Amino acid sequence: MDYVSALVPPVVMAVFFIGVIRVIVKTQGGANKAKEDAVVDAALARAEGARQASAKTDA
């Protein structure tokens, strides 16, 4: 019976890992992809603008 208790944690972690990977793959693309891309692009533009503004005030 020791072998069962030794195998349970890796099996549970493997099942959880497979579930996480399936969720990640399923949520890629789809209807929300353009909206998510726009949010990321806006955040990057905001960060770039803040970096350039701080560079101008430092000079």
C-alpha cells in the first residue's frame, strides 16, 4: 500500500497541470483576443509615454 500513497501526489499534480494547460490553450484566441491585445497595447503605450516623459524631465 505504500506504493499507492507514493504515487498519489504526482498523479494529482499531473492531472492539475494538464487541466491548467487545457484552460490556457482554450482561452487563447477567440472573441476576446482583439480586446485583450488592445488592452496590452494601451498599457505598453502608457508605459512608453511615461518613460519618455521622465526622460524629458531628467534632461
